[in-house]
Amino acid sequence: MTLPAHRGRGPLSGWTPLRELEELRTRMEQLVDATFPFPGRGLAEAGTAAAWAPPAAVEDTEDAYLLELELPGVDKDQISVEVSGGELDVRGEAKEKERTGVLRRQTRHVGQFDYRTSLPPNVDPEHITAELANGILTVRVPKARKSKPHRIEITD
């Protein structure tokens, strides 16, 4: 059995296989929903395409987690970033561009998108920020400050 290759610079201490399995399950459900539309299974209404998840990269830095989502052509007014119950949810819509010519090929996703990920317990959800520049949405999830050990006096 081969193990996943770690290409980051830091140790593997932040790696949790259960979180990766959960994200894999979510992506597989999205793939099945997109391939076999079925009313009531993650779809807004019958006959509409399922939400897709944009390509993403998650970087673990010393003081924060950085999530970068590829959203070319999407305005910030079409994106919602929410955190609830230890989960970060980025959703919105990539609208179809008006065209004057004949569209010969399209590989870019359009329609509703939804990207969800579980947050580790060491984050500060009150100070999450999001910035959209050049088609990349960067969500900065700061880590909670580590408390330094201190001595507690015992009173009589």
C-alpha cells in the first residue's frame, strides 16, 4: 500500500485521514449528483444541474489556513462565504457569459457551486477574511492563539 506524497514544507502533523475521507465522500456525492440528476438529492429543483465544487488549494501556514478557490468570471456579489458548526461553506453562481458567436467548446463550469470543508478545532472563526482577486477567492482562516502555560497560585 502506498502512502500519499507530502509535498509541503512542514511536518505531516496537520494531516487527518478522516477529514480527507469525508472530503472524498463529498466530492463523490457531487460527481454522482452531477452525472445522475435525481430530484431531492442535493438539487435545487428537478431538471436543474447539481452544484459543482471549484478547484481549490489549502495551505497551512504558521498563523492561518489559506483556502484558494478558482472562480474565473465570478463577481464577489455572486459569492457567499459562511462558517457554522466548524464547517466553512463557500457557495454562489458562475453565470453563463453572453456570446455573439457560436460556442464550439466549453470546459468551464457554469451554474451553482458549493465548496464545503471542515475546520480544525484550532481556528479563530470570528476573524476569517475573504478576498477576490484575478478570479481567485482567498479565504484566510486564522489559527487561534496558543495560550502559554502559566502558574496558578493556590489559595487557602
